[in-house]
Amino acid sequence: MTQEPILDVADLRIAFRSAGKSIPAVRGLSFNLRRGEILALVGESGCGKSATAQAVMRLLPEPPAEIAGTHALFEGRDLLRLSEAEMRNIRGNRISMIFQDPLSTLNPVMKVGDQIAEVFVRHKGMGWDAARKEAVRMLDLVRIPEAARRASDYPHLFSGGMRQRVAIATAIAARPSVLIADEPTTALDVTIQAQILELIRSLQREEEMAVLFITHDMGVVAEIADRMVVMNGGQAVESGTTEAIFADPREAYTRTLISAVPRLGAMNGFGQPMRFPPPGRIDTPPSELLMPDTVRADERPLIEVRNLSVRFGGRAGLFRATGSSVHAVENVSFSIQPGETLALVGESGCGKSSTGRAIVRLNEPTRGSILLEGRDIAGIRGEDLKRMRRRVQMIFQDPFASLDPRMSVGAAIAEPLVVHRLLDRKSARTRVLELLAQVGLKPEMADRLPHEFSGGQRQRICVARALALEPSLIVADESVSALDVSIKAQVVNMMLELQRKLGLSYLFISHDMAVVERVSHRVAVMYLGEIVEIGPRAEIFGNPRHPYTQRLMAAVPIPDPSRRGELRSVPLNELRSPVRPHGYEPPERVYHEVAPGHLVMKAG
Amino acid sequence: MSGSGGRLNGAINTGIFVLRRLVHVLPTMFLILTVNFFLLQMAPGDAVDVLTGEAGGASPEIVEMLRKEFGLDQSTGMQFLRYVQNVATFNLGYSVGYNGHVAPIILERIPASLLLMFTAIVVALIVGVTFGVISAVWRGRWIDNVINVISIWGFALPLFWLALMLIVAFSLTLRWFPASGMYNVYQGHTGWAFVTDVAYHMVLPVISLSVYYLAIFSRITRSSMIEIFGQDYMRFAKAKGLHPARITLRHGLRNALLPIVTITGLQLGAMLGGSVVIETIFAWPGMGRLAFDAIFRRDLNLLLGILFVSSFLVIIANILTDMIYSALDPRITLK
């Protein structure tokens, strides 16, 4: 690795013109990327990191974007001042880029091989036949099994992780000297994330590329970056080698970011859930953060799920003899005590959301029973179903999508009260104000519309709406996953506080192991629709027994560069599919009790 | 699921799909036939009224005799049964007005109609999609505004009015194009001369018929292209360094075609209706004008036959649309 910068950005300024005003996104950012290194641009949403990446590639439409600055020198040329035609020869050729969402990055109606081959045709002057052969070589390089066969498949036949590999293959096809990766693993599951990080790093070494890695995740930074630039409000607040900054962060903002990253194992030795330290008080002793025991273990379980199965699709018919169905949830059993949080963890497609949705009856259970306070709610309808929904409420992942954009948040929170005819309009209003206060929002916010709130505030509104009916159980489906780390910490703290005050139970569905460790009393790990391991939180995290649980834990990035590489052992394999032929019956499962309440599925 | 095995599977799937859809055609056609039959029964007057009216009246005995001869004296139920029986053997009955069997009369007219409609659809698609892409690429500029004005006109102008104005302007005043017919009967052209003669006669009817669809295709293309411009894969295509023309056409338009195919399929039936007006105005010897005549002559059998054949054409066109759609979109498999 030489010290010579390949990309030298000086005093970059980006603004977006909107309604006659110029809103600055990046204010005088300088950094340089050296040959063959991985530099991370880190910050929370809106800090200008993505705008920076796109400005360097000149992908931002101007207008509305306004880009200025001293220079962005790349191989002796100033990217900020090249013509569009000159930029076209650089893009995809000398500097490439991959994006966050692999599901939407690839053209759905073009064969993946052709999408890669396009780069060779465009930049290397190859004919299509030669380019397609090269494309197969690239697919092989990013370790897609059976590359030659898969090249003529369309993107929808690939999983998210595989599609990100295809995108990477496309980006590095022309052997660029710089790869810009904009949150390339944010949309992926942890085990897939670990594989993609590993891939980027090994390709970076083999091809001697420099990588500009844009992320909000300090864990990922510690895993991959040689140096880092921390951004806040469009400016660099701190930069240096990753080791140095993690060892001794000088700026308060950097310290907050690092401390806000949930660390696996941070809870060793504590029995109860624990709040995140409040902002600016990172050094709060754990004893102050630890929650009191809220679980009422001696009472009857609030909810008991027995042998629940949810299957989708696949009715056989006259011309549909070869029906198959998705066994989303298979023979799942668990219970939750009043005041207890059970976390349901696993990767996308494992059936954790389907389980949650079956409990609030948004999915129809195919088999099994769901006992709410002793009464089976699996088959109820009409008034019974309505009464049940007062006791069980749900919060979703995307708070913007789950609020009506044209309804004031006050009306949204009051809606359940009105629908269930609990309160008249006037007392509903009073209740709304109480609820807003309960989730830490101001009463005057009731008349505003959802778009006037930030992501974290919107999720608080969704919590307030769920609380309106005074439920005993809240199913929280990835409810904090889309939030920035500092906001995530606040919303989690609020949920813990509400549990203490109101004695709520949570079914906390998440793929984020570190948050799960903080909030839950017990944890159930799901894989391919089945629970493979369930038990007290301390047991699952301290003594994971099922190979899948162990793999999941190993894949979580550790925000500590000195422990880099510990997650290398993650094997390259995809989540298998829960699609089964019609009439498939799952094998009888046997569970071991390895410790009190800690059950592990026997292999087989 | 790729390579030769995939292609073979694909062919088998398509085969099964077509077979299944064809099985569905039968009950659909029966339903259409039933509804049409009873709807037309509700209309006052019958062919005998028209025949005797044209002859300047007839005695009740002769009217009675004619009704008996045409089977119009029987109950509606009996008439229906007999009609269904006939249709099942591909006999669409006897046309009183044209003095001949319905089926050959219609078959003779189908090619002219299909030629007109197919040409109009193709013109509307080519021009409309081009307009749509241009206005999406340069949205907000003058060219977009011009195209928007044209498509609003296209929506708003009544079909018959546009056709009449075209005749006034280009046939009567400028004398560039003929105002009626499909070919010049006096010249007796053959070979290429005949083809150009027909093309020459087609210009005005095709323009009249296609303007409305052109406007629709232009709007749909514009809005779906604008939506697609915001997609991540378009940004990724740009990040590959591709030329804007390739990004717009190969990545953008290729995806925008999907909704256009859907709309085209839906509009085919409406176009049959439009062709009645156009064929009548331009004296085009197609099914549309035949339908118009059949209505005037209370020629129930002929009208029923035309409706029957038209609905069959629409159903076939919809099956074709679905097949084209699945060929364009790899995510759709025919079921």
C-alpha cells in the first residue's frame, strides 16, 4: 500500500435547490483515498455521505443539486469539472459504484450475464460474444455457483446476497481503481453481510482497488476499513486510522456513535434488559441502566402458541397438479408471560414476521392454536376478533408507510379508539395528548401530518397508536431496524420504560442480535420456519448450542477493529428455501432441554 | 432453469397455458352469445318489419308467412335453442338483409377490418411510444408541452368529427387522399400497384382511428418512463458509464413497455367499436360497416354473428397480450 492518494477531494460543497432555497448537504468536505486502501465515510442519515459519493461519480442530477468545491482529483483529472462525455468514460471503468438495495439495482428484464457484459462492450470495446464469456468469468470471480448456467438467468431468480454479488461483479468488471460502495450490506442479513464484506475485502486485495465505503454502521467500519472519516451535518468531524479512532475517539460525536453501536456480549452477567446510555452520558454505570424485573412469572401465560403453522399458496387444481406451498411457519410453539419480552430472531424468510402476523391474525394460521389468556384466538372472527385486537397490537418496520400521509397524527392515534367505540371525539382528544406525552412527544404535535416528523418520531407515533387500546401484548416487527443508531437507542429505551410502567409484554421480532440482547428476557431463534433454539436471553447469547444460532452470532460485526476477522469462519451458503411440494409433512422434531428453559432442536 | 432445458420447459408451459385459456374460451363465448341474443330480442321490430317496410308495406298474411319462414313466429326460448344449435355447428344462420349465409359474409369482411385496426394500432404504438419517450426525457421543456397539447387533443376530439374534418381538408380541399373505399374499383390494380392503392386509401381512416390511441400510449409511456427514471437500476446503468440513449431505450423503455402492452390489450375491444364509426364514414368494406348496416336492417342474425366473431377476436387478442407480456417480463410465468 502506497501513500499516494488516488482520489483527492478538497472542500467539496453540495447543496440541493428546493422551492427557491438552497439547502446545503455537504459543507466543505475534504478527504483523500489512497491506492489500495478501504476508506469508510461514516455518519447517520442526512450527514451527506451518500451525496458525497454520488457527487464524485457525478450521478446527482444538476439541478436540483449544486456541486462546487476546490477539486476532486482522480488520476490527475478534476472530476468536478469534467464534461459528461468524459465522465462516462470514467464511470464503470475507472471508478465504479454499488448501491444499498441489491433487489432494485439490477434491471429486472435483462439477463444478469448481459448486465455485466454491457460493461465490457462499453469500456473494453469487446463484441457481445466475448463480453458474455467475460461476464461468466466475473460471476465466477464473485463466487456465484454454476456461473455459466446462472449468467442467462434473470435477477428475480437470485437472492439478495447473490444479487449484490452480481452488482459487485458488474462494478469491478472493467478493473476500476476505485470502487465506491454505498451502504452495500445494509439491506442484507448478518450472515450474508459477513460474506459480502469478506468478498469486497478479498477482491480489493486481489485487484488492488481502493474502496470508498459508505456506511452508518460502526460495526461494519471496524470490520472492513483501514481509515475512516466521521461525518456530521455535511462536514468531517474526525478522521484517521480505524484502530486509532476506535481506541481513542477524540470528538464527542464519534464517541456517541461508537457507544451507540450495540455490542454483542455487552450484557454478560446481567439478567434483566438494559437501557442504552442517554446521549452525552456514555459512561453511565450499568446499574443505573438495568431495568427492574417486570416479568410476572407466577401468573398464567399471556399468550401461548402451540404447534402453529402458516402456509401460503400452492393449492393443487385441474391443471395445477404440481402444487407447492411456502411453509412459512412450521410447528412453532412458545409462550410469553405478562411483562415479558420474547425476541424472535432469524434472517429474512425464516418465518419470524409470519409468526407475528399470525398472532394478530393478519395471516390466517394453517394449523395450531394461539391461546390469549387461555382462549384460543386462532379461528375467531367478527366481534371476537375485534375484542382480541384490543389486547394485541402491532408496530411495523416502516413508520412512514404505516401512517396515512393525509391524516394528522392525532387522528391516526385516535382512530383505534373511535373504531372500537371506546371514547367519544372529545375524550379521545384528551387521551391522544396523554399518549403523545407517554411516547415523549409534545401535545401540540397532534395536529401535524406524518411527513413533518423524523423517522424516530414517526415510530413513536406508531407506538402511541398501538398503546391507545391499552393492549397487553405488542408485536413489534423490526420496529427499530430502519432507525439510525442514536434514534434506535432512544426508541428502545422508551419501549423498555413503557414495559416497566404499563406491564406490557412484547413479541420483539428482529434480525438485529445486538438490540435483541438488550431488550429481551427470552429469545427464540427461527430458521426455515421452525424454532431451532429457545431459552433465556443469557443462555442463548452465552451458550448458543444450535449450529445455526452459533453462525448467526458469529456473523454480527464487532465494533472493535482489533478483533477484526473473527467472523471469517462464516461459510458461503444461502438460506435454503421453505417452499415445499404439496402434501409435504415436516419431520417430527425433538428438543433437548440443555438448561432450565433452554431448548435446542436435535439435528436431523 | 435456463439453457435448453429452460427453453423446453418454457415452450411446454406456453402450450399448457394456451390450451387452458382455449378451454375457457368456450364458456365465455356461450355467455356472450346468450347475453347478446336476449339483448337484441329486447329491441323493437324485426327483419320482416324492415323488409316489408322497404317494399312499401305488405298484407298481414304475407308478414305472417315471412315470419314463419324465418322462424320468427316461435317463442324466444325456441329461437335461442335453435341458434345455439346452429352456432355449435359453425352455422351462424341466414342473413335476411344480404340474402345469404352469415358466416361467409362476415369472413369476407374480416381481412379489411383487421388490416385497418392492426395498422392503426401499430401506428398509434410507434408514434405514441416515441412521443411518450421524448416527453419523458425532456419533461418540462417545450417539446414536452407540445406533445402534451397534442395528446389532450387526441383525447378530446370526437372520432367522427376528426374523420369528417380530415375528409374536408385532405380529400375535398387538397385532394391528396381519397375520401372513401379501400381501393380504386375502376383501375383494377394488381400486385404492388394494388398494395400502394390500398395504402393510399388507408391513410385517412388510419389517422382518424389511431389518434385517440396514440394519445393514450403517449401518456402511459411518459408516466411510466418518468417512474422508471427514478429506479435504482437506471442509476446503476448510469454508474456503469453507459450512453444516455442506451440507458433510456435498453434499460428504461424495455421496462416501460410492460404497462403499454397491458393497455393495448385492454383497448383492442374499444377499437372494434371505434372502427364501426370509421368504416362507415370512409365506406371501408369491413366488419364495422357491416354491423352498422345490420343494425339498420334489423338483421338480427347478421348482427349476432358480427358480435360473436368480434368477441372471439377480442378474446384471442387478450390471450396474445398475455403471451407477449410474459415474453417481455421474465418474472411472469404463464399459469
